[in-house]
Amino acid sequence: MAITAKTRLVVLLGDPVSHSLSPLIHNLAFEAEQLDLAYIAMRVKKEFLDQAIAALQSLGFAGANLTIPHKQAAIPYLDELTDRARVVGAVNTIQFKSSGVDLPARLIGDNTDVAGFLSPLDVYREKLAGSSVLVWGSGGAARAVVFAAASELKATRVTIVSRSAEKGREIQSFIEQRSTTDIDVLPWDESATAMAAADLLVNATPLGMTPHIDSTPCAHPGLLHSGQIVYDLVYNPLVTRLLEQTAEAGAMGISGLEMLIGQAAAAFKGWTGVEMPVELVREALKDRFMKQK
């Protein structure tokens, strides 16, 4: 679709963003649905986030996504939050609500990570009820995962493995006020026992992401075993080092590709009111990864 003076922009703000497949996903979907929108990704450092968000508002953007490290930092610069963003305590999507011809749009923070995270786990709901979940990470994605595990999967225990005890305890306190699930926080070097006992393990860190494809959050791969589900939210590369370790241990692995598609579809619907052509997007992403091999 040709870009004209009438084309409105949607943007991803993060640091880094060069690995992101969101422009591919949304531009393909915009074109398929004949929407006069274009999606771009922009690297924004933490200290300039407030200026970036103000610029989006003044320039008339149609919407935005937020990724590492901005999912919580952006909240003070938004006009309001949806219920799900407020409950999770993190924002990955901004909707722009018109306030009138001569007024800037109101910025509505939303969170589509919970729905995206849960989408490939629907078939395991019964298995995971009352389960033990381990989450590597304590950023915005981790908050959504811990909330989903406690409130939707009905996990008995969630263990947060974090290099920052303070950030881990912040999530612990936040979620424990909203669920009956026991939340633990452990440093990396004390997580072996919890890792071996977990039914579901989730990587909510950037470890393993392109270009650092040899890194992994799993410091004890020998403790992975069959019967566990290992879900890596990293989607680039499609098969991460963690998922290779998972396969070697005989455990079940889930790629972050499905979460990427699920959260994108929810954001797309919020911006446009139109359902994203999910199958078209999925096939395009698979083709992209095949060409990278």
C-alpha cells in the first residue's frame, strides 16, 4: 500500500528494537485489510521516553507499542489505563482516543501481553491448574506472566528468578494483593530446586535474543525433564538456546512466536476495530524464519 500524506503512523518504542518483527506483522495486516496505516520501530532510550510519548501525541500517531525497557516507565506519561493494564501494572500498547478536532488525543495504556501469553497454553489449562510456575525475569513481560499464572492458570506457586531482588519483590507484593497464589523471589544461583520442581518455566528476559543467540536463562539445564513445559517469550531466533536445551531434556517447548502474534492481534483490534488476519501473519513469520536459516 502506498504511503501518502493521509497515512497515519503506529510506532514501537523500545531499546533495542532492531530485532522486532512487529513492523512486518502490522504492515502486512494493514495492507491486507486495506487500512491507510504504517508501522515503524524506533529506538528510544529511557531518559527520552517522556519526550517521545509527548511527540506521538502532538504528531497525531494512530497508536503505539512499548517494549523493553518501557512497559512500566511509560505509565506516568499516559492519561489513563485500561482495567487489564492497571491490574498487571505494565503497558505494552497505547491507544489514541480523539478528544476533539483542536485537542490532542488522550493516551490510553493497555496490556495485551496476558492474552498473548495465554493463547498457546489454552490446551494445557487442565494440566497447569494448581501447578508450580517459574518465571525468569522481573520486567514488564514478567509482570504479565506472573499475573496470568496466578489469576488465569490458577497456579499454586509462582517463583520469580531475578537479578534484581527489589524488582522481583515489587512484582511479588503487587500480585499477592490480587491473588491467593504463593509468590517467591529467588536469585539466579539459588533457583535450582524451584526449577526442577516447576511444571511450567517461562523466560521473560531478553536472554537468547538475536544477536546473543548463545545465551540462556537456564543455568541448570540438567534439571530440565520430561513433563515440564518451557515457554520462551523470545521469538527471534524462533528456536532459542533455551528451547534447544528443552528439547535435549525431553521437555515440551513453546516459542514466543505465538505470544507475539496473540498480543499483536489484540493491539491491532484496539487501534483499528478490525480483526487481524492471524493466519496470514503466522505464515509470513514462518516464511521469514525459514529464509533466515
